[in-house]
Amino acid sequence: MNRKKLTVKPKNRPALAQCSECGLCDTSYLRFAKRACAFITQHIAQLETLAHGRERDLDNDRELYFGVHQHMFAARRKQPLEGAQWTGMVTTLAIKALETGLVDAVLCVQSDPNDRFTPRPILARTPEEILASRINKPTLSPNLKVLDEIPDLGIRRLLAIGVGCQIQALRTVQAEIGLEELYVLGTPCVDNVTRQGLQQFLQTTSCSPATVVHYEFMQDFQIHFRHEDGAMEKVPFFGLNTKVLKEAFAPSCLSCFDYVNSLSDLVIGYMGAPFGWQWGVVRNPKGERLFNLIKDELEFTPIVEQGDRKKAAQQGIAFYDEGVTIPVWVARLVGIVVNKVGPKGLEFARFSIDSHFIRNYLYVKRNYPQRLEQHVPEYAKKIVHQYQLPSK
């Protein structure tokens, strides 16, 4: 069956300025956009029931923050995958899913041949195509623009890798795609940017923006930049030029409340693990099936939960809101102190969630006040209202 391919200009996106460029509106599934778009119709609770069989328990602190799950783990590959961003858990799992016949294809993202940070979504059918997608592309990515290719390629079982806004749209239309099985491997996502915004971020933050291969906001309260020659550059969170960077983040990311990718079967990222390890959240039996594909190749460390994030999160509200920037030497000193006595493991993850949810709640309240009540999920409201917020 051939589907008509649609080309929609950005100015005509249904979500307007809040569009996260997930790619759905470039397909025949555009007709579902009003319901599927996370920035038009927020319905994570209903989609949790679709994906996991139930909604999260708001009285269970771990589920309040991290969503429906069966268990969590902290791990890394015993033999790191060459060229991967960390040890290659996501890439290895995707290859295993393909090689074992669990799926026919993997929806993943390669880089544009002319620019490593410009994403190019593909339906990978070989291990080599999956390997070519390793390393995150920290920009808005139209992952779902390939959905119309699925019937034409005869794909019946798919593993989709994506971030929260993409997965909410995918879950909403999954019954329309005609798949026998859909597996979803998610990554936590926060503070994404357009390609232009990424350039602004790199030029503002890194000493050598042209040679950055990848970067991540890490648990030691520093941004880790890896450069082409393998060198690591570390920049303290607290020394960022907040006034400038506030303008770099996409409006969709400033309106997002699904940092932990609630609708994925399995989530793999760094945010809830000790430094040097990856954090995994198995949400349902499909997630367990994916986890079991690589379990024997991993070494594990205990999940930790140390410190108290609330004072730091409360103080950070004014820090971000007022665009405070401090000298780098002071920022490094603050980072060292916070890294020694501050939140770790799951408590660090809660700190990050609290900080971003507060910021995003205030952004929506100020820019889209008429949508605030409907747009912010109940779990996010409960998290945000633990804190004293600015009156305006």
C-alpha cells in the first residue's frame, strides 16, 4: 500500500511554536495530530494504561517521579561498544532485537552525512545501519517521519527508539500503523534545541564548539563534552550563561513534563545511576523482553538514593528565573561541594525532574495560561507544588 507523503511547512504545524518536530505531521498520520501531539492534547495517563495496563500510582514516590515500572537497574556493558556515546547498551540492544528476529526493523536516527548533529531518521534493517546511528543527536528530530514507509517495506514487528514527545504521538497512532508488535526503547530527554539553538549552546559553552562529538549533562553537575581527538571538556552547570541559554531551548522542551519517557517499554539513560553507569527502567513485560536481550552482557551496581534535593531545587528557581551567572571559578567550587554533599542516584534524578518541571510549569503559566490546567499532568502538578513558586 502506498501512502501519500505530506510536506508541511513549519509555520503550518498544528502545535505552532510548541512543535517539537517529531515528524508525525510529515506523514499521512497528520490527521491524528490534534490528539497525538503532546503539546496539543496531553493524555499521558490514558496512554500509560494502553502501554502498561495501568496508570502510575501517584502515592508511590518512585512511580510519581519515574512512572509505571516493574524494576530499575544500574548497569554498563562489560565490553564497551567502540564509538558509542557511553558503553553502547542502546545500540547493542537494538542489534540484538534485529538479529534474534524479535523485530524486522529498528526506528533509529543516523546523522546527516554533512553534519553530525543533524538527525536523519531511518528504519534500520541491518546491524550496520543501527551501528551508524550510535551517539545521541541533541537536536529536535523528526523520528516519526518514516512511519509511512512501514507498510511499503513489509515491516510487521518494529522496535522504535525515541524520546517522550515522539513516543506519545507514536502510542496514540500505533493501532493505525498495522504492526503485529511494537517495542519501544526510550531515552530520558530534556532541554532539546533546534540545530541553530545547538550551535548557540556550543558556542556559548564549549571552548571548541566545532570539534564537539557529543555531550551530556552528567551527575557530577558538569557538562561533559567529548571532542574529535577524544579529549573530554567539563563545564560546571552553575557557570552557564543562563540568560543566553534560556533563549536556546525549544518552546516544546520548555512545555514538556515527560523527562523520563513514561510510555516506553524500557528506558535507558544516565540520570538515576551512579556516575559512570547507565540507569534502566523496565516498565512492562515487553520491556523485560528487551532487557533480557542484553542482560548477560552487562555488569550491575546497586541503585543508590542519597542526599536531599529539595533545598537545592528551591534555590535553583530564582537562579534560573533571574538568569544569574557566576564566575567559572566560583561555579567549579560550587560544583565540587554539591557533588560531594548533594543528591545522588535516584535523588539526583528527582532533583533534575523537580528543577525542570518547576521551570516548565512557570513557562506554561506565563506563556499559555489558558492551557496550564489541562496541559500539566497530575503527577507533575504534585511534584511542582512541593515548592514555593514565584507569584508571577
